Amino acid sequence: MADIIKKGLLTAIGTASFAAKKADKTLRGIARKGLISTKDARSLVKKLAREAEKERKKVQKIVSAELNKRIKKAKPIVRRGKKTAKKAISNAGRKVRKAQKRAEKRGKNIIRRAAKRLR
């Protein structure tokens, strides 16, 4: 999930960067045509860049908060899973020991029977 979010953020940052470059190029073209002054075009580009940075920070805060919520929710689940796995391993060990004891008893019984038959 973190990988998907990371890719989404990188895509958004790339898109914002592309949009800033495109806005700069467009405003320079408008300035060349004489519709606005070069000074005004530069100030507009700076203003757009500042607003884009503010939005990026807002999105980053929202995503960070959401990730922290998800992590907090996942921690108890992971702990429970870890406890369950430990119990399962412990139970499996007990079952193996019981099976081993049964096998030893059966082996001893088979040997006793074979010894009785040989007498």
C-alpha cells in the first residue's frame, strides 16, 4: 500500500512540476505577444509556484496523517498475528513431541512382540 501511495505522490509532484513549467512557458508567450508585461508574467509565475507549494504541503500533511492512522490500525493486527503464529508453532511442537512419544511406544511394543515370538 505504501508503494502505491508513494507512486501517487511522485506522479502528483511530477504533474505539478510539469504544470509549473507549462504555466511559465505560457505566460512568457503571453508576455512576448505584449498582452502583459514581463514583470507581471514573472510575478504570476512566482505566485503560481507558491500556491502549488502550499497545496503540495497540504496534500503531504493529509497523506502523512492517513498513513499514520493506517499504521496505528495495523500494529495491533500484526501483534495479534505474531502471537497467533507463536501459539501455532508452540502447538505444532507439542504435537510433534506427542507423535514422537507414540512412535517410540509403538516401536517398543513391536520389538517386544517380535522378541516374544522368537522365544
